[in-house]
Amino acid sequence: MKYYQLLQVEGKDSKISAYAWLYRVTVNQSIDFLRRGKNKPVTSSNYIELAQHVQNHNIIILEQFIAERLEHEELRKRIKHLPDKYQHVISYFYFKNLPYGEIATILNISVGTVKARLHRAKFLLRKMYAKLGSS
């Protein structure tokens, strides 16, 4: 999830090495996990339970990450089918987290127009998904 959030902020062309970043996050998360259990008595059954918990937890997180990633890619494909004026507003608002005022300044339109285009873009996306679900 942390890597997915990094991609949202930095983008795919980030200069941060994905392998190095994921490796470091994994190490840090592991250290934090071990610190939390440091004062608990350790038995062999605890190790087994711990290993099972970590394995199950990681599988669930990985499955969630993959599902969200596929949904995200599908959404981007759908956005590409929108007219340019809607694509820009959606991109600035959701992917670059810009407020209405900044979007209006960048696109040289009023804040009201930004809100209207955003509303219309979401309506068109819902329509696309509804059509997909009914076919």
C-alpha cells in the first residue's frame, strides 16, 4: 500500500528505485513488527502462529493491492475515453490532488466550470461502468 501511495505522489517515472524502496519499507516494517512483540515470552508455538499470521496477512495485503491496482488501471483506461476537457479536470483533481482554484488557474477557466466538468466527468464514468455492467 505504501508503494502504491508513492506511485500516486511520484508517478511511474520516479527516480526512486522500486526494488530499493520496497526492500527498505519491508525491512522497516519487519523491525517495527518485531519491536512490538519484544516483551512477549517466546515459545515455538508462538513462532508458528507468528509465521502463519504473517503469511496470511501478507497474502491478503498482496491480493488487495493487486485488485486495487487492476481497478486503478481500468479506471485510467475509462478516463482516456472521456473528452480532453474532462480528462484534464479528473487528472488534476484526483491524481494530482489539486484544489478547484489551482485547476481553474491552470486550465484558464472559472472555478464553477471546474466543478461542472468534474461533475460531468464523474457522471460519464458512472455511465460507462453501468453500460459495462449491463452488457
